[in-house]
Amino acid sequence: MTHVRTLVLDEVESTQAVARTHAAMGAPEIMAILSFNQTSGRGRQGRAWVSPAGKNIALSLLLRPFVQPQQGALLGLLASVSVAETLAALGLDTGLKWPNDVLCGEGKIAGVLSEASIRSNRLEHVIVGVGVNVNTSPEEFPPLLRAPATSVYMETGRLQDVEIIAEALIQRFTQLYEQALEDDLALVASLWEQRWVHKGRLVRRPDACGTAEHIDPSGALILRDETGKLIRITSGEAEIVEKIDSGEHD
Ligand code: BTN
């Protein structure tokens, strides 16, 4: 397995920005930037990612895979699988929500932000940013969160060593990344789907509504609408409306 160069920093604005600087300087893959505090952490859809200092994982992975630009989204999915597996090894019951959220029960325990640099239809690099709530207490989450959040501490009742979990996560990601690139990228969607908690549920967005059917080989979400037509979703979020009533009741 490739040795991953890991830069560990006490405080940064955002590990994504640090990774972008290293990408511009020509850093080879795989480089990991880990910080214990971000003063301006970024989340998906232009949102902020807020995390109390010293308690959680803020990690960015700089990757330069030889894959098609449209396959770049698979790396974010792979990161969420790696987080789910790393936390499962600590005894947590983890699941995935499309595209990249890691859940524990109803609560979000980790999020992934994937940023691709594409030039002349070639994928130059991808920076996969991973935020994992490790030692956050319930009162430390910002009020008015969009969705319930949780942490490893809240799930296990024990404070954890952030750096040890981060190392295990980097190692698991690297193993899966190399395996997927060597064998078959289809591995990513199949591993992801095994932990998908919303398969078969109704998804409603302003532009589409349908039952969550599967994840295609490039990581897109495939819905089936009420006429039976398949709809391919490649960006944004997928909020679950309700369980489909199968007609069977306990
Ligand atoms: C989400 O909105 O769910 C994605 C959150 C991603 C947060 C991580 S923390 C490490 C990296 N640096 C950032 O500024 N954001 C990502």
C-alpha cells in the first residue's frame, strides 16, 4: 500500500484550502492534511462546517487518479464508505445517505465535501474533505442545524483519540482507493450501496420525485418516478419524504 504523506496541523482556516495550495505546488498523491481546528470550515452547498476546536477530525485528501472526470464523484462516495467502515470497527452502527453523509441512527456523524479540478476534460486532481464528529458533546453543536447530528462520543459514551481514528480512516481509504483503481471502480458504488439506508424510500426534490432505486457506476442516484421512468441525479441533496407503504403492517 502506498505510504500516505500526512501533514498534521493544529489550526487552519480550512484543510481544503491547504490541500489546494499543495495541489498547485505539484504535490503528488496521496497527500493527507489533518487539522484539529478549522476557523473557516466549508460544507457542501456553500454551507459552513462548524466544529469545536480540538475535538473532531478535519481531513482533506489530495488525489490524482487516472479516471474520467465524470468518475470523480466516486471518490467522495469512497470516503464516506471508509468513514462508515472505520466507525463500524469502533462498534457504531453506521449508514450512508446520498451522496456522502455518514449517519448513525438518525444523526449525521460525518460529512464529505469533494472538489474536483478539471482541465481540458482531464481530471487534474480531486480534494476529498472529510469532517467526522468524534468528541463533540450535544450542547456543542450549533443551534438550528438542518438535520440531527451525533458524534462518536455521544454514541459510545467514551472520549476517543482523534488522531488514532484519523490514521485508521486514512489507511482504510487508501486500501479501498488502490483496490478500486487496480481492480474495478464499480467496487465503490457496490460498497456504498451496501450501507445505504434510504434504498426504496421516496425522495422529493424541486426537480424530481421518485423511489430511490440504485446508485449507478459513476455514483449518480437513480430514482424511479410514478410512471416507471428512471431519473438520474448527479448533484445536490436527496431528502427522504416518507417510507413507501407496502400495505403490510405489524
Ligand atoms: C458536508 O457539508 O456535509 C461536508 C462537510 C465537510 C467538512 C470537511 S472538514 C475537512 C474539510 N475542510 C473543510 O473546510 N471542509 C471539509
